[in-house]
Amino acid sequence: MQGFGRALVTRDRKHRKLKELGFDSMNQYHSSLALGFAVFALVAAFGGVLTALVAGTLARRSGRPGSTVRVPRKLAIAVSILSIPLALAIIAGEWVVLSGVWVHAQTPGPDYHGMTTARVAMTATTLSDGRVLIAGGYVSGDDLASAEIYNPKTAKFTETGSMGKARDRATATLLTDGRVLIVGGTDGSDYLRSAELYDPVAGTFSSTGSTAEGRYRGTATLLADGRVLLAGGEVDNTVELASAEIYDPKTGTFATTGSMADGRENADAALLADGRVLIAGGYAGHATYLRSAEIYDPKAGRFSPTGSMSVERSALTLTTLVDGRVLVAGGDHIGGSQSSAELYDPATGRFATTGSMLRDRTEQTATRLSDGRILVAGGFGSETSDPDGDAGNLATAELYDPASGTFTATGSMSSQRQSHGAALLSDGRVLIVGGRDSNHTALLTADVYDPKTGLFATTG
């Protein structure tokens, strides 16, 4: 039941933010400073209270017959009274200093490599000019409107214009004209219907049409004609959506289209070679994980059923291979995360098993490399396939070879990562950003994977 229990926690945005600890955005440098100030504050407060107690005792005993105490009674009373506000003042002062360190911990410390802001559940989108847009996410329980740009030529992150609305777990789609469409997500209190467009030339966001329903953990797929299909997601924290909408960049508006047979969040989608869209898996609510899959036909504007996967999967990855088949990997179900993988063949409409990953994973990233292999990185792993019996977020990565149908180990990232972002760079390397580790620490760090060496290196 571990997978079900973990899903209930991570699905609910309120539980998610309660679950994050205050040190989640701190690097080791700032954590040490904050811990030092906290210890000093406690010691100072204890000293103040102890002084008050001693002074009070002196005041009571001073002047009594047989007492050896020779402290003037008025002085003892004065010390007793003054020590209380003194202790409170020390606590308040240390709290101000500690709060300053706390806030400063969300910014990079010395000798850091990575983004300008720690982020979890952000979007990462490679722009037409080769740079990467990283937008939104959350840190310390607060959703972010800020965005930044990674430049592979300089290996640096720089701030860019902010979104009009803070949001995490939104979708981001590169349009044919080079702009980026950001849709939905949550701002921590509401499921968002709003959408925004990022202009890489101006470095600014602007609002565009709104969806008919708020969509959290939905899918977004660029169609062959330049429109965008938005499907599924969650709304009101209890309802998984079967509805779908189409965004038209020419008009800047959304229009409803045919609905899926199943409401699903945390599904994934892949564009097929013939222009149709495969949507598979997801979570349907009430502890129901889905094996089913559906095909969207843009010409007909409707979904139709197709073959089902061998097992239920939520928070899985779908990646279109060079030969047109789709690799389905990992995901979560009621028994926990899983290592199995499958291949969907659009010609037959069926799934067939392929080699399993070396480690069970959910909420991993999967990126098709220039040579056709698939890089699978990070995610959460339960103890089911770990020889040490440990569960937690993963730093490991694997490569899937479509020719052999097998996964092999490759280099590991600098940090464990779940709910991170990945983007293929124009030179064939892969940028991995942010996410959180097993301690729920929101990460500033970023790595670049080089397929030629099979290694990750920190960047930023």
C-alpha cells in the first residue's frame, strides 16, 4: 500500500505544502548558518528564563530569617522583572536574524551551480534559438511566478520576465512561431484556467485565452497543424477530468473538443507520426490507477479507445521513438512505483512488453537523444527493486536502446531528483534542472548529460 499512501500525499497540493520542511530550499551552507542561529536562540532564551527564576528565588528568600542571601530585595525584584523582557528580546532578535537567513536560503550560496531560484514541479522548454525557458514551480510551500533562461553557450542561468500568475505543474508547449504556451497548474489555492504566452525576443509573458476548466497535472501536445491539445488533469482536488480543449495560436483562444472515455490526471501523451495523439495511464480518483489508453484524431476531433497497457500506471512517461513506436516507462500504482516498460505500436494499436528498467521509477523524466536512445533520469523509487530495501528519490539514470529493447545504467546526477525538469539541447546534450531530493529539499542545482561520455556535469 505504499504507492497508494504516497499518491494520496503527493496528489493533494495542501498536503504537499504541509509536507515540505522549512529547510527545503536551503543549500548546505545556509542550513548550517540557520541551525547555528537556532541553537544560539534556544540557549539565549533558556539563559533568560533561568536568570528570571534565580532572581525570583532571591527575591523571595531575601530578608527571611536565617537566610544567608544578602541581595537587596528591591534589586532582586528588579532583576526578576527585567530578565523576562530581556529573554523575549533575545528570542525576537534571533528570530529576525534566523528569518533573514531563511529567506536568503532561497538564493544561491557561495560556490553553487544551478538556477537563480530553487524550483520543484516547474516547466523546462527548449526555445527555437537553443536556450531553455524554466518557468514557475514552487519552493517552501509558495508557488512561483518567476522564470529564468539557461544559455548553453555560457552555461549560465539568468532571470527573465515573470508570469502574470504563480503556478506549478502547469504545461508548457513550444509553438511553431517560437513562443511558449503556459497553461493551467495551481497557484496553491486555485486550479488555474488562465494561460500565458512567453515571447523569447521580448523576454516577457502576456495573457492569452482561458481554458473552460482549471487543469492541474493535465497533458499538452503540439499538433501537426500548430494547434495545442490540452487533455485531462484534476480540478477541485477531487475531480479527474475527461474533457479536452484545443488552443489556436492564430486566434489566441481555447475551444472544447471531444472528451476522453476516462477522466485522468498524471497521464502522459505522445504525438504519433500520423498526427494523432496517444494518451495513456493516469489516476482516476478513488484509488483507481489506469491501464487504459486512448487515441485523439485531430481531423475528427474525438478520442477513440486503443489497446491497454499490461499494468496500471500513473506519473509515467511516454516517448515517441524514431521508428514511430512509443516507449512507456515506469509510473506509480497502488503497489508502488514500477520498473516495467512497454512499447505501443500505432500500426496495431497494441502494447507489448519490452526490457525493464534497472530501478522502479515514477515522476522520472524521459528524453529522446539525437541517436534515438532514451535517457530516463531520477524520479521516486520504492523499495521493491532496491537490493538495500531503501525507498526515496533517485540520482541514477538509465538508457533505453530501441534496437536491443534493453535498459543499461549510465552516469548519475549530482542530486536525487523528483518533479524535476529535462530539456534536450541543440548540441545533443540534456539539461536537468531543479526538483527535490529525498529530504524534500527543493534544488537549485542543474546538470547536463553528455551522451558521448555517459556522464552528468553540474552547470550554471
